[in-house]
Amino acid sequence: MKPRNLAPLLLAVAVAAGPSAAIAQGPRDGVERTNPPGLEPTGADMPTVGGNLANQHYSGLKQISRRNLDKLGPAWRTHVSAVAPASDDVGQQTTPIVDDGVIYLDTPGGEVIAVDGATGEPKWKWAPEGFETADTRRGVSVGEGKVYTLAGGDRIVALDKNTGEQVWSVQPAVQAGVDLGNIDRVATVYYDGVVYVHAANGDRAAVVAVRAVDGSYLWHFFGGPDRGTIYTDVNGNSVDAGATWGPVLPDGTQCNLEAGATPWMHGAIDPELGFYYMTFGNPRSCRSSQDGSLRPGDDLFSTTMVAVDLKTGAYKWHYQSIRHDVWDMDNVHPPTLADIRIKGQKRKVVFYGSKSGHQFVLDRTTGKPVLPVVDKPMIQDSRQHNAETQPFPTERLLPECVVWQKLDPRNVPGDPWRAVPNYNGYQPDAKGNLVFNPDSYVKADQPFLKYPPGYPSDHRRGCMYDPQWDLPILSTTSQNGGADWSNDSYSHSTNMVYYPYGTNPVAHWNGAAANGQRAIGQYQTGGILAYDASTGKVRWRNHLGTDMSHGQGPLTTATDLLFAGQIDGRLLALDARDGDVLWEFQTGSGISGAPITYTVGGEQYVAVLAAGSTNPYGASVTQGDSLWAFKLGGTYTTESGSQEGPDTAPLAIRRPVQGNPVDGATVNNTVLLGRQNRTTDTAAARDSTAQGGMAPTHLRVPVGTTVTFLNPGAETFPNFPNQLPHCATQYFEGLFNPRLDPGERFEFTFDRAGEYYFNDCTDPRPTGKIEVYPTPQDLPGALRFTPATLDLSSRTGIFTAVHGTVTATLHLPAGHRLDGGVELRTPLSRTPVPAERAKVIGRTLIVTFDKADLDNNVPEGDAVALTLVANFRQGGDQKQLTSTATVRVRK
């Protein structure tokens, strides 16, 4: 049952004062306070979403190590949505916290739950009465016997940490008398009687501080400051930050007051200095995030780290990572603090930077770089008011430019930072090499571009901060690239910073929705790297293959282990010294939060919420609500008799096209280029440059189909035929690239299954996909498993001890040659299990599968159906053979 609301809504209004609208904290109220650890490693508990106040995500615990990692198994799993008040909600981005052996976290529905860290048994669950939850949440905080969360109506709520009873609920905007933005997502932070809260959206978004005892308002700080307020930093430098947004517009609009400079992630605290560090997002005011023409200037405090007095909110210093951001490249992930040695001298630093693919190492007292930063001259577009220079650390973590890699079947998937063809004028030559064409669509921008002296080319190469206007320009990293909002981890043991990242180049133009178009058909991948905190040099990189920039933050331990979740449901343990994967566990649903570690009763646990999310893979992510905990000797088993969950559904790794699949037979297997549909005959419809400017965008045909690509002329659209040439540039295999004038057509026969993306050379935004599927031929009775009983048991009871292989044989018809992968369809997973090895001897296909891969995807039982699927060539076209056998499974 829902805990009662014990306190009325507090509406006391406080008076703002000074540039940060700050009010000094009053006298102590006699409440006993236990503060989270500052910059020291965490121990038995992890009471903040950053581990400690410095967001180091580092634990001093040593019980779990590389020596005994094979004994680490699940201790329990709790489906948090199933706990009363129950719901069927799935998906959440939260990182749990632990205090006194109790785990506190947000549920998929936005409630708060307390779970016993040793048993997984729920202690209480809170859901609001009289107002709604805040659905997307990233963590709670604890202090003074209370848990602090957010809820609907821009509320901050305090709960009794032992009972879940609501202690108070406040709307700080009502108290402050000003709109502070949408307070509904970011993790709360508690320290020394104060709760810090960030708005996650809105025209003008603030960081807010309230008293922990009753929620009364203390101060706030806006990312878009008022004009005329002078900010003087600790170094004696002064700036009218509001004036850096350009002049007031003729209609009276002040871009700084509609800035959208949002503090998307929680901040960090230095208890010794008394500073609170916060990061603000990109400017979005005055037309759009990608149109800076009405806000000339640096646009402070957008894309900026700001340090303030943690008690009063008084400004101390700022560091802007991107001036006049028109790319949504804000560096907003949680700041990480550390005390490190640089050239033998101990320095107090803060690590800052995420999407940009580099990190600034700043003195957290002064805000000045302690590792070298250069102001690099940039290309400028006179219409955009781009800054002449941008700051770059001399040691870069990720590539600065996209890679224009040759279109070739041997180059698939290719370099992780490869670019989709035709963007920026890079078009394939006869051999598939992507070379710059000065007469392509980008020619229209050339009169407005100014290149810095010594720039290595006379065109934009897809590098960071390449300017754009009305036409799409692809660059790196992106609004979904770099580390985005995942956390870093700093290890006291290795002195390395661990930086998760995603690769997702984006095309910008003024009218682009969602702050840019991630190029359709590109591979959205990622991984994690480690760099030396004292030098900035990358020590290792593991490109794991899935995006890690959306909550998949790492946790490091004193035994040099690194734990991190994956959006495909796997929890990994890596060697923190070299990045090698040492252990992995399939949770059964996507992970979009950081793992934690703690001790109860002398045993060390690792826990993670596997609830799923969407970024950047949309609906293909498997959603869930499972809180998992692991310990040495953990013996929990799932319903299938395995310890692991089933493999998650396949991820849409390639950026999908718009539109649902269309059966080729219904449209005569024909794609119209440069049109959004097949019927509209208007001037506005011809020569479409929209993302959906292929009709259809997604054509689905069987292997062996001949598809026609048509640039429709007067025969198709008598009133308004296309007037421009259009292409169907296939990538990344480079199988075809016809350039068709209006009325011309091109045919191609698809003889292999797969996904074949193509776009237009006239404007690269219109993109289509041909999905080619095999017509399976079933071979009843042809499949055999040896032996017929699959023994998937573990001699230790831990999943890591499931060893060995399973052998299957398939009797083939004459004349079949293996052509592609072999896999096994299992009852528990939508993702088939790939074969370890496969070869044909005579008319028999011999296949082996790893028992560990099968274990979590098949149930225990006497009649388990398994289907083998393999592709072959017989003559010209590829064909698929399948066969099903029933086996006995023992675990």
C-alpha cells in the first residue's frame, strides 16, 4: 500500500539576492548529519549516484578480484515494478545508491523503492498521492534519515528512508517566484543539510538548492544569465555573461532568457573548497539549437562548467568548452574530481568534457587548465557567427574527423568513425573511393565560408565544429556521441580515468529536428577507453561494439576491476589496467545506469539495474525492471534453471530509415527517387530533400528479386515531374551507384539476404533501404544433436563453470555450398545463438555451439525444440535451409 503523505506542500517564498539569486543558509537546526564521502574511495556503502561526492565511481573494496572473478554469480534478482504498488512499467536510466546496506533507486514508473542489499527483499516502495511521478529518473540521494527524489509538477520530495513515508514535498519555483525549468529527471545530490537539484529542460533551466530538513528554498543558478549582471571569478576576471548572447532583438526578445542551457546531469561537490560544480548544456534559443545567427557571441553559460559556493550559490569561476555552440555538443556528464600529481606536483582537478570526445583537466580552485589546451582556428560561416577559435586539449580521446572509407564489401562494417557517402560532397568514384566533389550540393555554402590560414583543405572534411547553415554537414562526434551523459570513473589505484563513448556522426542544418540527423544507415557503436589522469594520454581502448554514452557508466575497484553495463543486457567486468573483458553476465534487459558495489554481513556485492532505455537504438532495446545483485558463490537461478537471463532482442545497430516496410510486390518492386510518396503530384513534392524522400524508404523483397530505381519524370508525375538528377548510392558495400536523370531507371538483382542502404547524391538526406530476406526451405528430420541430451550443468553452481560444446549435424541435399553464418533458434531468445564452427563434409553440415552461449537461451526439460538455420548457395541465388530437432536439456 502507498505510504501516506505526512506533510503539506511547502509554499514559503524566499527573496532572491545577487547574480545567482542566492540566500545564505541560516543557523544549524540541530539535525545530526552524516555526509557522503568526498574524494575518498567508497567502502561498505555507495550513498551517492557518483559513488562519492566527487563522482569518482571508485570503490576501495577488495573482496572481489581477478583471482576469484570466476566465482562471482548472481545472489538475487528483484523485479522492482512487480512490488506493490505494482505496475507493468519497464525502462529506466537510474543508478542505485546504497546506505546502511539498503539499496534505494527509482523504479521504471518513477516511484522510489528500498531493497535489502543482502536478500533483494523490498523494504518499502513509495508512489505519490495527489500528483504524478517523474517518469524518467537518474537517481536519488540520501541524508538526514531521508531519501530525496523528484516528482511531477517540478517537485522535490523527501521520504523517510526507513519507512518510505513522505516527509515533505516542495515546488521550488513557487518559493523562488520564477520558472526554474523542468525539474523531473536529474539525480538529486545531498550534502551537509542541502539537496541540490537540476532542471532537465525548459527555456531557462537552473540548478537549485533547498534545505534538506524541510525543502525550503536556498538559491538557484541559471545557465542563461540576466543581462547587466557582472560575474567576477576567483582570478579577478569579469564578464557580463548575459551580454554574450548578442543584442536584444527588435521585438524585445532576449536570447539569454530563452537559452535552454540546461544542467542535464547532477553536479560534484568538493567539501574542502566548499564548491559545487555543474555543467550546462547547449544553447537552443532564438530560432533553433543549430541556428546561431540571432545570438552572436559566446552564449555563456551554455556548454560551460560553472563552480559556485555550495552554501550560497555565489559564482566562483566558469570554463566554456565550446563557444557559440550550434552543434549540441554540450559536455554535460557529471563532473569528476580528483587529487592527482602532474609533473610531480599535487593538483586539485576536475575532469570536464563528454560529447566533444576530449576532456579538459582543470584546476578546480581556479578553473584554469592544468593539462595543455590550445585555441584552434576554425572554419567560419558568416551567417552563423561562428567563433574564430575553439579550445582543444592537446591530448584527444576520440578522432576529430569522420573517416571517408572506400565503399567495398571487404570494408564492412569498416572503421567505427566511417561516414555515410554523399555528405559534405564526398561521393564515390568508379572504384568506390569517396572523394570530394566541389560541384556537389555543398557548393552553395562556399561564398560564406572563411577558412583559417594553413587549413589542410578547401572544404569541410567532417571534422568537429565544421559550420553549417541550410544544407546538411556531417561531423563528429554528435549530440549522441562521445561520452554524452554516461559517467566517468577515476581509479585511485591506476590513476586512470575511464571514459565510455558512443560513435554516432551527425548532420547539422538549421531546420534539422532533434539537434541534427544521425546519418541513416551508419553504424551506431561504441566502447570504453582509459587515459592517464596526469598526462591525458590514452592508455587503452576497447571498442566493445555497442553505444556506451547513454548511462553505461563504469565502476572501478581497488582490485583493478572495471564493471560496466551494456545496452544489450550484458554486465561486464574488465581488467582496469588493459581493458580486457574478464567476465560477462547476461541480465536479460538493457542496462542504462552504472553498477554499484557494497558490503553486507562481510560479503561484497555488485548490483545493477537492468531496465532498458531507448538511446540510441529506439524500440529495439529490450526493456525490463530487474535489479540484479552478485556476490562470490552466488547461487540464484532464473526460471529456466540458468543463472543468466536470455539474450536480449537484436539491436538496430544501424540508424534506421523512416517508414514501415513495404512488400515489394505491392509497388512493382520499384523505388521512386526524390519523392516522399508515390501519388502526390505537386511542385512542393518533386525533388524531395526530406529524410523520407524515397518512396518507399523501406522495401522488403525475397532473395532473387530485381528492384527498379526510378527518377520519376513526366510519365509518372505529368504535372510536376522531378527536375534534378538523383542517385541511389548503395553503402557500404558499394554494389551500385546509378545517377539518373528524370525519367531514367536502373535495375539491380539482389541475390543475397541482407540490408542494403542507399542515399541520394543531389542531397544526402533522402535515404532508403532494401531488406532482402531468404525463403527458408525446411528439411524435416535432417537435424541431429550428439548426444541427444544436452548437459548444461555447472560443476560449481556458478554460470562461469558451464563449459564444453554441443555438436549438431544437418544432412544436406546435393549441390549445396555453405554461404554465410550458421545459427540456432532457441525458445527463450529472439536472438539466435551463432555457431562456434561450421563446415560441410560431403553432404553433411557439422556445427558446434558453445554450451555457455546456449545455457541461458534454452529451458530445462525433456522436449526442447531447437532450429538450425544456415545459408547456402545452389546455383546463383542464396537460399536458406532450416531443420528442427527436439532434445532433452539438463542443468
